[in-house]
Amino acid sequence: MKKVLTNILSLGLCVLLLAGCGAATKTDKVTNRYSAYAIGNHDRAGYEVKTGSAFVAPGLTLVTYHYSDLFGSPQDISIIEADPRKFRFNVLDHKSLKKTSEAASEAGAVAAINGTFYNMKQGGSVCYLQIDGQVADTTKGSNMKLRANGAVVIRNGRLSVEPWNQDKEKRFLANPDKNTSVMATMTLLVHDGYAVEILENKGFSDKRHPRSVIFEKDGKVCLMVIDGRSKGNAAGMTLDEIQRYLSIMGDGKGCKSAVNLDGGGSSTLWTAKDGIINHPSDNGKFDNKGERRVANSIIVIRK
């Protein structure tokens, strides 16, 4: 009897170890898919690369990277990979200025990222915003109309990153579809696997800031926040540096499409399981307490 019990315990331990190894292998694959291992002599990832990965839910994985020397500076990057077969997406209008974490939690989301540019005094998006066929805001200002050349388009819960312009906005206004949500933003970074030329925008595109990005890779939808404005911890990136990171991550095949969202102090990545993932910069500290109130977000919801 004692021998049988010992054998059962041993078998159970083996099963647990194998299950643990399987989980580690799956998260390792996701970690490898987005990490940058080498970017040339001057832009290579530093020798100190700290990575982390965790299952948020089946089909939803979080990976984090801290580079001691990426583009010649420390970088802290967080990415949520979502499987569109298990999750749907939508645009969320906060109605008033509200933290992404609070608005997403109230909406029953499992993950979220802050959205597009907005009026910081009055609220409301300054880019085209349509939710389930209802137009909440249109693109405002000649500068934004010129530079808002990318959009997150969600049809029947399935997200894609697409080019955007004023003609396309007019078509969506004329023919709203109740099964479609749209968030226009700037700047489109990658389209059909190729980097998109970035319109010159001094101070915004060529200086390092915290950044929020949505991209598609290997059939997955990814929400990425690059921290910044924290000396010695996270420098942030220019738009050109984001393009380079996206082009060489992991297997070196790059991503299919990518668009830049509102960044700076607005950059926030959240999950229902772990709360704020990144280090929002508004409080001047490298912690998760500096979240800013924003006007909209993009949420991930269980199917």
C-alpha cells in the first residue's frame, strides 16, 4: 500500500512538472516573439535584458522587457498579446476624463490601453471616434486632419490597423455600420509589413516620449506601452525608433501593421488580473501610480 501511494505521489509530481514546463515553454515563445536581440552596432540591445512573461488568461499573455541599452538608453516595454479567436475588441468613449483602468474595469474588460488624442481641458477626442456605428467625435484642426493617417478599425469585434485620411472619414460618416467601431489617430507606423514614412512633426516624432502602440503580428493583436521620462529607468522612444524595434523584434520578421496612439503621460497598459502594468509618468515616479485621466481607450473583452 505504501509503495502504491508513493508511486501515485511520484506520478502526480511528474504531471505537475510537465504542466509547468509546458506553460513555461508557451510563455517563452511569446517572450521571444517580441524581444529585440540585436539591432546593429550602435542600436543593439544591451547585455542586460530582463524579461518577464505571464498568462493573464487563456489566449492573453503579458510580456515585459527592460533593456539596459537599447538605442543607447534604458528602455522599459510592456506588451499584451491577445488571440482574436478568444477575444474581441472595442473602442471605449469615457464620456468624461477618466483613468483607463477605471473605465475598462467598469466596462468588464480583461485588458485595455489608452486611446487616441483628446482635448485635455474639455474632454472628447480630437480624432474620428465611432463606436458600434455611432459617431462620437470627428477629426478636428488642420494639423490633426493632416497627420491622423492611421486608425484602429474594429469590425464585429475583430481589430485591424489601417491607413486613414479625410476621404475615408467622410465615407464612414456617410455610411455608419452598427457592427463597426473606429478610432483614428497618428501616426501610422507599419502597413502591410513595411515602415510608413513619418511626416515631420518636430518635438512629437523626433523626441523620446512614452508611447502607446497597437500592432498585429503572427495573427495576434498586441497592445504595447513603452515607458519614458524616467532618467536611468526608461528613456522612451522616437517614432523612428519604434519602427526599428517593430521591424526586428523576435524572429526579425517584424509586424504586419502598427499605429501610434496618444502617448506621454497618457500611456497606460492595464489588465483586470494585475492592474496597471507599465509606469505612467504623470507623477514623476517610476511606479504604477501616475495614471492620467483620458477621454477614450481600446478594450479587450472575452468572447
